[in-house]
Amino acid sequence: VQFIMPFSDVISSLKDNPYFGAGFGLFGVGALVAFLRKGSQWGMIAFRRHCMITLEVPSKDKSYLWLLQWITANATRAQHLSVETSFQQLETGKINTRFHFVPSPGVHFFWYRGNFIRVERNREKQMVDMQHGIPWETVTLTSIGRNR
């Protein structure tokens, strides 16, 4: 004679089992944490795609030096700076030397007209601009919003 328990009896017997209850509780907490983690990752991806604007300027672009000067003028509280020196020798032999402080490689933050701007300046050590012999650089500006 085979005895088959109804499904409701199986569930009630598992509910009374402390080992099953503890394991199911741990499984539930783990599943909830995994779901929240994945949900926050998807949320951040959606936020970056729809609510942030990013501008990348490579060092070969003609506006690169102008952009560094603009950042220096507007990020007045930047504490990590690099110096760029330029000189020009005239036909008379006189040398005019000028220097500018520009943001150093790394991440900088500042406010501009009520907008929070994140500036990331990257310098590639492996890639070199063959025309000028300087390392390849990019400046990336990131801001919240869609207004360009």
C-alpha cells in the first residue's frame, strides 16, 4: 500500500521543520540582496544613459588647450594642478615666456552656472602623439541633465 501525502501536508510539515525554515530564510535574504544589487546596477545604467551628458575631448583636438584653460578659470578651488610653459624667441633674440596652470591628470569637480561638472583628465603612458612627442590625453566632462 502506497501512501501519498497531499501537497498541503508536505508544505505544513516543511513549515514546522526548523532546518528548512532557516535555509529558506537565508535563501530568501540572499535572493533579495541579489535582486536589489542587480536592480541598482540597472538603475545606474538607465540614469547614466538618460540623465547625464558626457563630453570627451582628445589632446589632438584644437579646442583641447582652450578647454584646459576654461576649466582652470572656472574650477577656482582645484588643488591638483600642472604647469604648461610656452616660450617664443623673437628675431631680436628676446624670449617671451608664458606659463599656465591647468588641471592635473585625475578627477576634478566644480560648479558652473548651477551645474555640477565632473572633469576627468586621463594620460595614456603607452600611446604617444608622434607629431609632438607628448603622451595621448583625453579630458572628459560629465554633468547631470540633458541641457548641452
